[in-house]
Amino acid sequence: MFTSRLTTSLSRCIKPQNLCFARRNMSAEITTDMAEMKIEKKEQAVNQKGNKKKEKKKGGGGGGGGGTGELSPWPSYIQDRITLFDKLYTEYQEYLSTRERKPIQITLPDGKVIEGESWTTTPFDVASGISAGLAQNSVISKVNGVLWDLDRPLEGDCNIELLNFDSREGKEVFWHSTAHVLGEAMERRYVGCLCYGPPIESGFYYDMHMPEAAVCEADYSGLETIMKSIVKEKQPFQRLEMTKEDLLEMFKYNEFKTRIIKNKIDTPTTTVYRCGPLIDLCRGPHVRNTGKIKTLKVVKNSSTYWEGNAEAESLQRIYGISFPDNKLMKEWKVFQEEAAKRDHRKIGLQQELFFFHELSAGSCFWLPKGTIIFNTLQKWIQGEYLKRGFTEVITPNMYNTKLWETSGHWQHYAENMFSFDVEKEKYALKPMNCPGHCLMFGHRPRSWRELPVRMADFGVLHRNELSGALSGLTRVRRFQQDDAHIFCTPEQIVDEIRGCLDFLQAIYTVLGFTYELKLSTRPEKYLGELQIWEDAESRLKQALDEFGAPWQLNPGDGAFYGPKIDITVHDALRRSHQCATIQLDFQLPIRFQLSYNAPDGTEKRPVIVHRAVLGSIERMTGILTEHFAGKWPFWLSPRQVMVVPVMPMFNDYAIELQRKLHLQGIVIDTDLDDGATLNKKVRNAQLAQYNFIFVVGEKEKTSGTVNVRTRDNVVHGEFTYEDISEKLIRLRDSKSNVDTLE
């Protein structure tokens, strides 16, 4: 069943612009020798096979353990859905047969032009005409810049790209398709209603409302068994455009899909996708059939809320991962093992850097050693501010909500803010610094001679993240940023943006990060005049070109208030993080009526540049903990030196060394545990990740020296106090990530 392929496409769209909800879509095929069989009969065969399976649990969700726990019989809405789909799909195929076929020209990325026929030739046909390998490895196509099913017929002259799993969009499509496989398995396994099932950065998930059941780890093997059977069946992905009325009829059993249809689909029609018995609201695209998924795994589960609203229904979320190659799954497992070793939450506890407590969820308790890291990062940025003409300011933590109404945040962001009443007035803790900086800029008249004004602020920020979204240092409620806002003239934009890029390059080079730059331009819904946007985008392009690093265009992904440069950094495990931001803002100066006196005596409106390099210091510390795997470079280390006396009689010398180096700004401790052996003390210091261990005894005390070794047991030998202190200070100030004594 579902091992066949249609000679005609099962995923054609009448109006691509009407594609509406879900995440991605794709198309399908069924073998020619079964093309005349009706899908209804195939579904009956699937159900008959399902009814024969062992270890099924009637009626309830759950089960698991040894078997699949598959429901018997399947929920009645599955067949009702299929019946309506079959009827509408037949009508759709009849409509497609009436479309006029015409010769078309298909242009490949290298400029080569291929002849084709409208409503007949598909991207898969194009790939097959080039090579069987290309056709086999292609996950999705792009037609005139729009993701397009491989089996969806081309409608006219076009440019085409073929994308494999290595591409970002290829991964998203592949993982979204596997999410549908998971969704099908969940409907066959649990009593409930599917909600959302998108691809994520590494894999996918599906949410389900199941009021009488909860997912547990024992369910994983059963789910995987069902998913693997779905893959083996090579179920094709079939695409169908439907009216809202038909959608409401199809999904009347599912109140969550009904909400989506009523509240989020603002076009007359949208699409659904079918694989096997699953039919789901989906914009697609998808892989050609489930057989493209060669290996998969259910990795974890959690509870969440409908659309992140803590007042709404509780849902069960299941996460998974999949690949088109078993080798990639093996590499992923190795990567996960290494990532687990580097988990900042684990290292943070082991090294006594920080912890979290339920009595202040989402707010970090920085222990003394963690505070050293925090302060080192902050002082480093403050030093760069002095070099680069920034002035540091301090602004209030709470404001009357009238401020947020002026800025526009209250209308769009109130649910993410902590608010409370003060003397019958509504106040809120600040989630960002920019409105306060606008008050600072506007509290007195400004002259063009003052610009640019660069305000930096490490103020404490609060955002009301859902408890289920909190995750160590990477997702918190209380945090501080290396936040700054530049108030400048339009003519100064290029220089200021180039300065921001130089700033982030200097910081990321020290941290050992590589990074990518993308220019995100005017979105479909934007505020302000078109000419201002085009001029600003031109200036950003000029700044990026002058900066000299490679960059990509990201059309339509700018903020509604201005274009921006998105910066993605890559850590030692090649994971991506977005920390820095550079954004132009035309709207806040208007909302706060900011102005400066221009040379001609007129009042002009400044432009605001929002920028941060580290971003949240909390999040950056989490990233750096995993980037360095807890082996902090000397300049950032909370444990730079441990002094180990060989016998108690040398404790005084060890304490004197500690005092002197402490005054030099070196983070130094002494191990005065008289009950531990020398080897035990050295080993303890190495496990605690002290960069250097100073062993001192009779010889060192007499000559005023120390014997130096590293956490990696490299023995450097004997140094005078003056020599080693000079070398340590030079190493610290160099901010090298390699601990060398030169």
C-alpha cells in the first residue's frame, strides 16, 4: 500500500499566492501499475492491515512498552476525512485536465535553458533529465524563488533550483515531512487532536491535545515502529487546495484546527497535504514520499500550551529527528553525546558558576566564580565602548505603561512584560532599553554637532517567558545585554553601521566564533515611506560592501520599522546562534517626536541604530560554556591559578603568593587541605579546570619561585615570581584562547 506513484502530479496548486497555513508543503507520486486503483480502496487496505496488528489498545491513548500500542479501530474521523478528500481531489484532477498545455522555457542556475510543457513538466522531470543522482538527492525545488514540490507541474516560463538535504531549506522541508509521519503515528497511537507540527532548527515536533493521556519515554519505541512502517509504505504526499467551508467540514472534529481556519486563514482557499491516512492543514512543500526518510528517531517529549498561552489548553509535544542517510544519523548521535558533555547547565553546577531556583524561575543566581565570568565580559565590552566613542548610561527598571504605549510595545508585547499597579497607575518592568534611551535623547534640544550620540546600557531587563520555554542561561526572564542605541543623521548611517560591524568582528575574533551576515530588507507590511526604506537599504549595502566580509541578501525579512543586519555565529560544534543585532529604526524617533537642529536651522528627525554584540550576557555565557566545554581560556577563566603547597609548612608561602597575584588581578586560590596528598591536590585542580597549578615547596620558598604545570598536565617548570606574574598578566591582557606562557 502506498508503494505506487501517479503518472500525473498529486500536488498542483491553482493559485500559489493563496497558500496559507502550517509550515511547508510538497507533492507526491504513486506507481503507474496502481494508478487506476482508487485511493479509497488503498485506505481500506491500510485499515485492514492496521486492524490485524498485535498489541493494540482499544479506545485509549497510551499503552506502549513492548508493542506499538496502536488504536483499534482507528478514530472514525480518519475515514471521514479521507472520504471528503477523495471527492474533492477527483474534482481537482478533473480541473487540472482542462488546463492548456504550452511549450515553456526552464532556466537552470548556470543559465542553461531546458524546454518543457506547462502543467506537465515537473522539477523532478528536469532533475531526472540532468542525472538520476541529482533526481534522487533532490529534496525540494525553487521555482522563481518560491519553494515548489518536485512533482508539482510547472505553469509557465521559470527559473529553477534543485535543493538537497545539505541546504537549509532542504532540511526544513525534509524535517517537516517527517513531522507529518510523526503526526500520522500519533493519530494512530493516541486519542486526541493534532495541533502544530513544524520543522525546527534540528529536527521537528508535533503537538497534540490528549486530555486523557500523557506521553512518556516508554512510548517512543512504539511510535518509532509505526513511523518506520509508514516510511516503508512510501506513502506519497498529495496536495489539495480547499475552500474554508470545506476545511471546516473536514476538521470539524478538531477544535484546534478549526480555530486556525477561522482565525488565521485570511484567504478564500488554502491547502492540505495527505500522506496515508493523515490529512493536515499545511502550506508545504514536502518530500515526494515517505520513503525518502531513511532513518528517524523520537528524541524527547514535553508539555506545552496551545500557542504558548498559559491560560489555554495543555498539549503534549513530541520531538524527533530524521535523515536521508544512516551515516548522518550516526554523526548526529555522536554530536548529541558531545553536546551533552558540554551542556552549560551541567558544567555550571559542576564548576559552581550559577544555578536556578523555583522561587525565582528564569532568573540566574550567579555564584562567585560565575560572577567573575559575567564581570569579565562586561568590563571587556566597557573597554571597547571607551575606544569606540560610546557613553554608558543608567536608566530606570520600571516605567509607567504610557511609555510603552508611546513606543508601541504595549500594543504588541504586553503579554511578555511583567506589569503591576502603583498608586492606581499601571507600571511594567522594562523588557528593552530603547524607549528609555529615547527619553534621554529627547529630554533637551539636540544639535547636529552632537551627533552621533551612542548610548550604552547594561540595565537589567525582564521578559515574561513561559515557564515551559525557560532553558538554563539561554532562555531566561531576567537578563542584561551589551545594549546600545546610536542616534545619528541619515548621512552618518554608513559610518555607524561599518563601526558596528568592526566592533562585532573584534569581539567574535577573540571568542573564536565564525559568523554569517545577512541583510534583511523591507517586509510586506512596513511602516514609513518607500523612498526612506530604499535609501536606508542602499546605505546598509554600502556599509557591508566596505566592511569586506561576505554577506547575503535576505529579502522581505526586515523589521516593520526598518531594515536590519542579521548576524549568525557558529560555535566549536558548528551550532548556529543569533546574538548580535544591527537594526535601523525610523519609527521610534517619530513616536517620541525626536529631533535635532540641522545646519540650516531646521528640525530634522534622527535615525536610531539598535545594536548589541554579545546580546544577553546570560545567553552568551551559556554559549561560551559549551563552546569552550568548560575549559575556559585564561583571560576569561574563573579559576586561573591554584597554588598547591607540598606540605603544611609551606602554606604561608602559598598564601603570600595568592595575596600578591590577587592584587595583580589574577584569579588565584590555594589548596590548604593538609589531609590530601600532593598528587590528589594537583589532580583536583586539574579537574576543576584551573589553567595553571603552582606547586611550591622548600626549594620554591627559598628561591622565591613557583613550579608551574597546566590542567592538561604540561609541566612548564620553575619561574621566579616576577617572571610568572609578568607572563600571566600578558596572557590575560592578550585575550588569547591558547594558554601559552611567553
